[in-house]
Amino acid sequence: MKKYLIYLIAFFLIASAPSCSEKKNEEAKDALTADVIIYGGTSAAVTAAVQVIKSGKTVLVVSPDKHLGGLSSGGLGFTDTGNKSVIGGLAREFYHRLYQHYDKPETWKWQKKEEYGNKGQGTPAMDGADRTMWIFEPHAAEQVFEDFVKENNIKIYRDEWLDRDKGVEKKDGRIVSIKTLSGKTFSGKMFIDATYEGDLMASAGVKYHVGREANSVYNEKWNGVQAGVFQHGHYFKKNISPYKVEGDPKSGLLPYISDEKIAPNGSGDSKIQAYCFRMCLSANPDNRIPFEKPEGYDVANYELLARVYKAGWDETFDKYDPIPNKKTDTNNHGPFSTDFIGQNYDYPEATYERRKEIIKAHELYQKGLMYFLTNDPRVPADVRKEMSQWGLPKDEFKDNGGWPHQIYVREARRMISATVMNENHTMGITPVEQPVGMGSYALDSHNAQRYVKEDGFVQNEGDIGVHPKSPYSISYASIVPKKEECENLFVPVCLSSSHIAYGSIRMEPVFMILGQSAASAAVQAIDANVAVQDIDYAKLKEQLLKDKQKLQL
């Protein structure tokens, strides 16, 4: 009887075990293949994917993000256009579709269309002449990206995170596949890193830089430390004490002020410009979530701002830029604002867990700032009264309590390729070869540190805003690695650029442009069976112009 039971148990174990073919099928589910694999969920990722499909190739988008569009759908609705005439291709199509959206009367739920001020950055928000809308609500932008995906039947794998330690398989100088933390493997002929962080690029062994280069590296003027240079209003215009007890160094520094001595101007460091969330706020009582005291709120974090108000500062609402339906794109402004200066230095190379901590700290800081502005008696009464009329919108970021999904990663890693875009390219001093797009915005860097001057008062450093004489071209060589590092990878977001040049290139329309151009080049490299560094540029240029991309003036 005992022997019989053993045989019976063995029979059931064998019968219930998966067959070899079933095992292969299970493995096949996790082994996904396409001509082009795109890692990222940014605006560049979407335009790249659309272009691959339009070119007749297959594509899979592996997105760590659940929501598509990055900053374009994450609160940055007051588009940094620069010279809009150099924005072409799918980027312009994106803004055209937003025009179509806002041309519908039913779109204007909380505000009449004629009541909207139509203010943009150097251009009307809604431009009837070329049927483009440059200023928009987050949900409207996200819907355009989702429409792009649906219309082109693009497969998106959301909430899939690259295994940065051992998830990139390379052979003979090429990426063969990437693996995510969930165990899925994505194989392709070409790969595009469209993340703000450059994680795929780094994991593939491509060289990159984090921080500010010394001016001497690329013969620049505005890179590196820039103490005492104030080209925006984001500095302390009056003497403010940095100490817990005003005027007493022995009492210690207030939160988030560095005790590091300032380095000589023009010297390089590993510091990066500050991050923030581009908050979308609503002034409509029917669509407003009031600012509440966040868990972990510490009023001491805002003592420095209280002293700024005491000194007479009155520019609180200067960057509450209006977007449709009585909302704002709220950005940093002034010496102490939404930029969490100096608290992001390790973000670019940090683990996923550490990045979550940094993002959460930024969220707490900003939510605490909004609560402070609304409630603290040291804030002028008129500011508190105005702030009480604002809140997070009920109809944006609904699954996140009205808070943006995406932190503003103004810069992280930047690739070092055969051509490093630098200040001289953007200023028209050095010619750009083989252009694949154009930029035009100011060389714009936010503050990188808050320190104590020799006279004992606090100051910010790193805020730069230098305008190019005219729009400039961006080189093909700046979006591909050196050939010896990887032959089938494109990097249109964390492209090869110096810190200060990236301050201009890092705009959302440019990312869309470069994402599309990268996809066109990827398709050409597949068809010609060559490394991305060896494509026929004349043929690529022909395609880019056909797609209405702008390459040079």
C-alpha cells in the first residue's frame, strides 16, 4: 500500500509539472522582440516610437513611468518655446493637436476661452496663424501622447524598470537585449535611451558626465561656478543672515545652507542645478484641493524665507504662469522658492530606492512651502490671503491627489561622445556638423548651491540665463555614443553636452525633435546594417526634411 501511494504521488507530480514546450512558452512571454527598443516614457520616447512605426519598423516602449510624456504632461504646460519657428516634425504636430483640443468650446470647463490671457513665452499661447497651442493643462498633453500611441498601435510596457546592475546584455559592441526588474527581456536591433536620467546609457558602459565642467574644458565662459553672477531674480538682493540665531555663527546654519567654502568662478564640480515639481495650481473653488500640512512638516525649513519677507521681498506670484481653465504652471522664482537647492546631487547615479527618497523629500519640501505660505503669520497678510485662493487641481493627476507624477529633472547624466555640444556651438562661434534638430532657448541654469559669503550673509550660486544670438543646430554625433562604446544606441535626452549648453538644449520641444530624429536614424541603420556612427547622413537629412524637421537657418 505504501509503495502504491509513492507511485501515485509521483504520477501526479509528473502530470502536473510543465512540459518542455510549456516552459518555452512561459519563457517566450518574457522574451519580447522588436526592431527598436525604447527605454523611457518621456515626450522623446513617444515621438521616437511614432517615427519608428511610420517608418515601417516594429517598436516596443519599455517605460518605468505609468504616465507618458514626462514633464510635458507632468506640469510644465508653459512651454519653453524659444524661437518656435525651429520646432518642426512631430513636436509641432503635438502642439497642433493641443490647438485642436483648445479650439473646442467644451474644453473650456472652468473659464471662457475669451477670458484666457493667451500669454506665452515670447509667443501667443494659442497661435491661430499656424494653429498651434503652446500653453496647456497636463491632462490635455497626456491625452495627446496617448492618442499618438493608440493611433500607431504602439505597445507600451509600463512600470518596467531596467535592471541597472545586470540587465544590459552586449555582444561585439552592441546591445543585444535589456532586462527589467520584473524579469522581462526585450531584444532588438537598435535601442534608444529616452530617460531623463540616462540609465540605459550608463548600464551599457557609455561614458558620461555629471555636474559642471570647468570653463577651461571646452573654452566656455558660463560653465562651472558662477558666484556673484545674477542673470535672473533668483538671488538674495538684501543681506540675510544664514544662522539659526541671526548674526550668530555659533548657533549653526539654517537648513539646506552649505557650509562648504565657495570655489573659484569657472571651476568645475559635481553639483547640478536644482530640481522642483512644476505644480499645476487651481484658483477655482470648485476645482481646488486646499494646501494641508504635510506629514513631516518642519517650520524651521522656511525660516530663511520668513527673513526674506521681513526684508521686503514681494515677488511671490511672479511665476504663477497662467494655463487654461484658471490654472497655473508654477515654477521657481526668487531667492527662496520651489527649487530645493543642493538636495539632488546624488540623484543621477542613485539607486531607485535612493531616488524615491530624494523625490519624496522634494515633495515634502514643496508641500510644506505651500502650507507655510498659506498659514504662517510671518508671511505677509496679502500673500497669505492670495495663497488661500490657490490649491492643487482636482482634475489633474487624479491618481496622485493633484500632485505631479514627474519631478523636474533639469539635468542628470550627460553623455560624452565624439561631439560634445557646448556654449560655443549654441552661441554660433563653432559650426555644427550634421544637424538633426535645432535649439533656441537661453542657456538656462538654475541655482546649484546656497552658501555663506565671506561677509557672513547667505547667497545662491549657479543661476545663469544667456541668450544665443540666433537658433543653433544640434549635431547628430551628440546623440550617439563613441563607436567603441556602443554601436546601436541613441541618447536623445541625456545627449552629449556641457552643463551650460544643456541648459538650452534641455527643453521639451527639443527632446521631441531629437527623439524623432534618433528613430529615423535607427531605422536607417537597420536597413543599411551599419553602426549608428556609420549611417549615410545625406540620406538621413533627406528623411528629416521630408518629415518637416528644422535643421538649420
